[in-house]
Amino acid sequence: MQALAQVEMKTMAAAKPEEAAGLAIQVEAVHKYYSLGEAKVHALRGVDLKIAKGEFVAIMGSSGSGKSTFMNMLGCLDKPSSGRYFLEGVDVSALDKKALAAVRNRKLGFVFQGFNLLSRTTALENVELPTLYAHMEKEERVTRAREVLAMVGLGDRMEHFPSQLSGGQQQRVAIARALVNKPAILLADEPTGNLDSRTSVEIMQIFQDLNDSGLTIVLVTHEPDIAQFAKRIVVFRDGKIRHDDLVRERPRALDVLKTLPAVDED
């Protein structure tokens, strides 16, 4: 942690004021290469992107476009082969594995398509898990877990196991787990991929509400109708950003839900 703090101080001192103060994410000339046997795959080809604090950005692209590689890099799960990645003004592309793990735990929340919940663990216990690495007292861990479960509408399901919850409820548990350490940025990878249409919109309502409260969100999706709930859509193709556009006439998920038939989750 001390090494990470030293890197942060050096990077913040070198960064431009707007990079440190106004940007959640800044990517500069990022390339990523993978070796597959004798073949060399160029997954990212000089990507530049800025995401301001408080933005809600959807990332789209077909299979092989580079969007998943880019998302792994944003999540500090992988490092660029060249180029720089600043996360809230810190050049995380220069950090070692231990420091990257600390960044992931302190600054990032992750939501995945497959929920990734422990089957023999209650909703409350699943949400508590990330706090075990945050060195906080048991009472505070439980309090935080209860707060975020209530925030996503599961205040009455805290002691339920995943098998006792619907797909939408399981994803809400996963969102609560991503929020429990109070991250600066939420990264969501196809979070509606396993859900029906109405439940997908309900999840997008949660994301819009979180974004309205100031949370920066980056969402990967292959569904154009889901991407429209974001404020901005970035499209990847062949390892490059081909389009980067603001969403015009952005729908509010709450309004869309009023037009959809209800689904009984019990």
C-alpha cells in the first residue's frame, strides 16, 4: 500500500490538473499484443480515450473488436503492451501486480454477465466478500453490505441463497457486491446478457440511478437498446475506436418500465 501511495503521489504531481481533477479514465496510445503460438495478435491498435468523472459510457463492438481486451485493461486485470492508462490521475500501467490488486479493490467495482455468486453463501455474505480485503471491522462490513443490498431493492432478501433468487435478483446482489467498497468506477461486462427484457431494463434503472448520484460507469454490451441508456457510446472495431458519440434523446429506464408487462420474480 505504501508503494502504491508513492506511485500515486509521483503520478499526480506529473499529471495535468484536468487529468487529476476531472477525468476518471484517460488512455493514451494504447496497444496490446497477444501471442497465440507463432501468431501475434494485435488486439488494441493505438487507442485514445478520456472518460470524465460521473460519465456513463457504453462500449460496443463485435467479437474480436478489442472491447473485451480494453475492458480488462480498464479493470487492471491486464496491462497494455505500450501506451499509458491513467485511473483518476494515477498511471496504473506502471504498477506491479500487487499494486494493481490494491487499485482494483479500492477504486473499481465489477459486475459480470454470469453473476459469479457463491452458491452456498447468502446474499449478505456474498456482498460482504470484497470487504474482507479492506481491513474493516466485522460490524462495518455487515452494515455496508446491508446498506447496498437495500439500495438495490433486496432489503428483504439478504438471508436468501442464490438458488432462492431470480436471475434479476442475483444480478442485483452482484451489483451490491460491486458497490460495497464504495468504488470510484463501476465496470459492467454484459450485465444484462442472461436476463429477460424487463429485468434488463430494471438493472439499467439501477445503473442510471447510481450514475445520477455521481458514480462513473463503463458498460460493455452487444445490445444497442441497452447501450442507449448510457450517456455516450464508444464503438470498437479491429482494435480501434471507430465511433464515439453522445446518446441523443436518451431514454429513462423508469419510463420504459412503465410500458413493459410486469414479471413475477417470486
